[in-house]
Amino acid sequence: MRDIISNIAVASVIAPAAYDADNTPAAIDLQGFDSAMLAIHVGVGGITFSGTNKIEFKLTHSDDDSTYTAVTIDDVQGIASVGSGGIVRSLVAAHAAPSITRVGYVGNKRFLKLLADFSGTHGTATPLSVSLVKGHARERPVA
């Protein structure tokens, strides 16, 4: 078998919990790694999502952890399009089963932030979490 644990690191971007409002995105530093993939886990929707009552996951990136800009389709893999403001996943219709969306980051910035942006009324929270897998470590083994 091949050794993967010495070559990757995993960071929690949004801790597993039931949310009904925006998270405060923390900066994720990619220094020392040459690839990254977000795993967006969403449980059964707490509400019936719509164009008004929705959750949009917005990915931004930065060279200096100060000025963040929205990613574009050229910065990501695994999704068909990126919406305005860096939207890489939108919940705008009923979400009756848990899902995982993988978003590969191929941009060249050092820092990432992911916001779970809640719009409308969310009377019942929706379980979700996001993890980031950092790959192609420049120094191995990864501690």
C-alpha cells in the first residue's frame, strides 16, 4: 500500500454542527503544499431551500491574508461553474439527503477562506461541515 498520511494534512474549515447563520471564515494557509481540496458536507436541509431561503458557499483566496478576492472557474476543479462572489456550492432547492461536494483548488494563492452565506429565514438549522485536504506536501512526512 502507498503511504498517504505522510503526504497530506487535513484542516477543519467549518466545524461539524447545525447552522442557521453565517460562519466566521478563518484563513486557511496552504504554505508547504501544492494542492488542496475542500470537502463540503451537508446534511438533510433544516428548511426547504429556495432562491430566497438559501445557503451559498463562497470561496475566496489571497496572497497576503489581507485582501481576498473571489475565486473563478479557472481556480477550481470538480464543479461546473462558479457564481458571483466565488459561489462554489448553492443550496436553493429541497435537500432531502446528505451530500458531499468536492472542490479542488488549483489557484496560485497562499490563503483560502470559505463562507457559508445564509440568506432568508432559517428557522431550523442545517447540519454541515467543511474539511480541507492539503496535498503534495513539499516536506515529508507531514506532522
